Amino acid sequence: MSAAFPTCQDIFFTLAAGAEQVHAADAEMLAIISATDAFLISFDSGPFQIAQPGLSYQGRPDASGARPRFGQLRFRNPTAAPIDIVVQVSNGDIFDNRAIFGTGSVPVVPGVGAQFDVVQASSWVVSFAAPQAVLQSGAWNVGLTGTYLPREQVSVTISNTANLSCTATAVTLISAATAARARYVLEHLGTETMYIKTANTNNDNGIPIRPGERLEIEANGALNIRNPAAFAQTIRRAEITW
């Protein structure tokens, strides 16, 4: 047998809801180019099987290397809506290299009838034509709606930078609760260990901060400091908010 380039034929049609169509095709390979929903397909008089865009079908070659051929394709629509279908039948191999990553739109199909586009404009955007179910496996984080910027790119405000005198044998409020706070930086300027805590209870429970130490805390609740010494001590502070 002499070598030859593959020959192919495109078949475009709309399959009505619940309907079945038969198409003649003398070929050895079938590729589903596009479809607006999953459908059922049968080769010759074989059983129906589910078909989706991106799938291709080709029989195993026999001992001589020849592949089995089919002469008839049967399509069935199991849904209650029409399905637009494009398939390609061929003699020989067809390789699909049309997916291009970079600029433009890359169609992605996460499930039957649930297509969305990943589009690169100034940044990558995922847009859905309709609400989709999301499957979660393991831990994950969901950002707020609207524009999201990484922490390094968000404008911040530094406030409460004045030194704070901590009353002897008492609890002093460093800062009240605020949802906007990202971080609090504290430096101990005194001579005795003090304790950072969220509650205003007058005991030594809390995070110890020793003389000369600097402590960074990521919390937006109220922050207090307990000074167990018999004399007042001072801390340097800075509150960072978004």
C-alpha cells in the first residue's frame, strides 16, 4: 500500500431534542469538534455511548496494521433541547494543535454543558456564561468580589505610632478592634517582661514580650498589654491598616 495523506469530511448538523439522526460515512476515525451538550453516538449497529467535544474514536489495528472502518454513524439527543454538533470523519490520523495559550480566549469545558472562557486581557479572567457548581477538594481560599490585589500591591496606612505608657500592675488598651487592621508592630522599651493579650483580664496570660523585643501581630481584634511591674513601662507601636 502506498503512503497517502489523510482525507477527511466535516459534518455539521443540529440534533433536535430527543431525536436521532443517521449519517453515512466511510471512514476509520471520528473526531468530535464541537457540541453544545453531550449526546449519544453509535458506530454502524453498535451500542450507543456518550460523546462530548474533544473526544475522538478510532479502532485498534489488526495484525496487518489495518484499522476497522465504519460506514454509518447514529446520533441520539437524550436532552430536552436541540444540540448543535460538528464532527469530522477521516481516513488517517488527525492531530489537533489549535489550542493557543497567550492572548485571546481559551475555551475550557469543566463538565457537560458547563462551558466557560479563560481570557487574557491585561490580566487573566475567568468568566462564566451561567452559574456553575464548584467542587472543592481540600482547603481553599476564596477572595472577595471585585478587584483583588496581592498584599504587596495594596495601599496601607500606618497609625498609632506614638509611644504608649503601660500602667503599673494593670492592663492597658493598645488598640480597639478594627476589621481594617492587617498587622500591629510593637517594641518593648521597658525593663520588665509584659504580656500581649486580647482580653483585658489583669493576669500574666498572653504573649510575653521581653525588654528590647519587637513583636508583629496579625489580628484585628482588641489588643491589650499587661504590665506586672510595680512601675510604668513604655512600648513603641505602629498599627498597619488596609
